[in-house]
Amino acid sequence: MTKTIHIIGGGMAGSEAAWQAITMGVPVVIHEMRPTVGTFAHQTGNLAEMVCSNSFRSDDDEQNAVGLLHWEMRAAGGLIMEMADRHRLPAGGALAVDREPFAQSVTDRLRDHPLVTVSEEEVTALPDDGPVIIATGPLTSGALAEAIAKEAGQDSLAFFDAIAPIIHADSIDMSKAWMQSRYDKGETEEERTAYLNCPMDRDTYEAFIDALLAADKTEFHEGETAKYFDGCLPIEVMAERGRETLRHGPMKPVGLTNPHQPDIKAHAIVQLRRDNKLGTLFNIVGFQTKMKYGAQTEVLRMIPGLENARFARLGGIHRNTFINSPTLLDHEMRLRSKPHIRFAGQITGVEGYVESSAMGLLAGRLAAAEVMGQTLPPVPQDTAMGALIHHITGGAEAKTFQPMNVNFGLFPPVDLKGGRKNRKARYKGYTDRAKVAWQGWLSSHDAQPAPA
């Protein structure tokens, strides 16, 4: 008799995981606590309810990484994309969704399927046996979050308020910036040049502080209090404590020499640290922020070397729950200490509806294959799916791991014949390569439709 997969959480990731499993003929039980136990954000008990925007972002599968992810999910017969397309709203090049009929359609499709059972109950502990997929998202119930933290270690389950922006490396002006670790620390050349540095003179620093203090910021709702972790103190909060605070904190100029102007001592220095193994993304060290997005791009582009910065992710305030996936999960998204449990969706450290659904798609396929005694080949890192799963299961730096949207900075560099091409050609190179690789991966295993 085929084992049943238990999926905890009926959001985007859990719904997609369920669909992929039953498509392969494996029965599932979806444990969704709503509407029996509500959350502050959800309004219904429907599966795949959209609680933030109604946008799946760009649908351009040739020039945009999230559009490519749409394409890959469609190619894999994804339920979330099928229903998003069915309930699409006019939105230019973006995919916007009529959220209520979308969620109702996902719910009806799954509830009506003979291999699906929906259990409206709160799961408060980690199951002792499996297979199990935990896809509870950022609003994981308190009891289950405590159980996960107990298993993973308190330091591995992160509740955070502020995150720092991440910048595409190829948009940084290296005629102003340079690579050097403070005091040239490190045993290897790579370690001694691990940080990217952007210098400021006194006038630039003072203007930056003025802009930072005046910028529009996200405010907490009435009744909420701003509680920050030590490593996530927003730069605006530090600046409000005194104009010199940042210069003696994340922007201290000591232990660094600017090779472009070796005889001039910088008044302050902004450091960026590589955010992935490929070196295509850098995060601004200590620059957690609650500035609104428009203000962020204005203020951060005042930093010498970042005048034309392109942001893979802007900073912001979130109330969220995610695990330190690079430390806790294996390459198939299984919890190393309890391999009968997989994690999927936003709780793994991906951001966005599409990314969460995509990780549900992979978790569902991987779990179903395991039940059927199959071993699927690794998802190619050249694909959008592969770039994401690689990032959360080992590609990202575990010490600085933060939630991430899909972007081309997560992909291995593309080799274009004829040398360096413009951005449009480069992005087309990424997507062309990804589509071939994804089709190859899909054809490597059969996912036969389950009986209706």
C-alpha cells in the first residue's frame, strides 16, 4: 500500500506540493488549521489564500528570473500557475491574480480529488514518522514554531524585523570601490579581499546621515512595539542615537586603505559582503533598514560606488519565521536530524508567492518519488528552480542567511559566445540555458497523472 504524505500548511507551497504528489499517484493529507484556528492576516479557510498583494510579478520568461520561474512551473504542470493563468487580471507585463476565485479554484481542485484529504486542525508538534512536508510559511503557529526551534536549536529558527539590501555585483562602480578585509585579515588572498568597500568623505557622510534621518520609513501599527535583535538593528535607529554612531559602527573607516586614493583617509566606509558562493550578489553590511523602498534606492545610491546600484532585494521590516536552511536541510530539503520531514515554501528562506510555490513543487515531487522508491536527479542549478534550492540548501552563507527572491544573481554566470554582451543578451542567455536544463530534468523522470 502506498504511503500517504502529510503536508502541514495549505498555503501556496503546501497546495503545490500536494498537487505534484497526487499527480505522481501518491495520496496526501493537507493539515490546514484555518478556519478552525485563524491568523491576523488570513480572511478565509481556503487553500492558497493570498494575503499580501495579488501579484506574481513579471511574467517575462526571457528577461526576468521570476518570469522564468513561472515558465518552469507551467512546464511541470503546476496547479498554482494553472489557476493564476485562469484568474489573471490586466497588469501589463506582470501576472496579477483575482485572488478570491484563484484560492477557491485551488481549494476546489484539491478537495475534489480522491487522493486528497484536508484536515482542519492545528499541528503543534513535529510528527514522529513520515513522510511529512512542513509548509507553514511566515505565520507558523506558535506551538509548532517552538517545536521546530527545539529540534533545530533556538539560533536556527530566526524571527526578524529588519533585513539589509542586496546588490548585484556587476552594478558596483569599482573605480571608486575596492576589495579588502579590515586589517587584511585572512590566511588566503580570497579571505583578505572578502569585503567590498565604498569610502565617504566628511561632507558625503553628513549628507548621507541627513538623508537617512529624513527618509520615509515603515512605521509599526498601533499597539505594536519595535523589538529588534542585536544583529538586526536598523541603520535609522542607530543614526537617531547620534550622528557619529554609524561611523563608529558598521561604517567605521579603520583598517582599510583605498588603493584609488591611498594617501587620503576616508571619513567613513560602507562595507559589502558577498552574499552567495558565485560572488554575483553583495549585501550591505549592517544596513538593515526600515526605509520605504523609494527612499532606500535614493539614499543608498548616495554611497560612492553605488550610484547605479541594482538591487536584488531591498531591505525592509518583516515579521516572519524562517529556518536556517543551509545548516538544517539536505539537498532534497529534508531535515538532517529527522529526514522523514521536508520543509517547503517561505519557511525555508525564499521570498514571494512564486518562489514559495516553486519550493512546494520540488518538495512534493521529491517526497512522492521517495515514497515510490525512486531517486530523482539533482535539479540543475542553471534553472530557476535549481538556483533557488541550491541557494537555500547550501549556496547561501549560513551565518548571514536571509530570505531571498529568485534573481539572476543566484545563477551560475552564463557563457555567451563572442564575449561580454549587454544585459538583455545576458538575461536571454540565462533563460535559454535554463529552459533546456529544466526540460531535461523533467524528462528524466515520469510523473504520470493520478486517476481523477
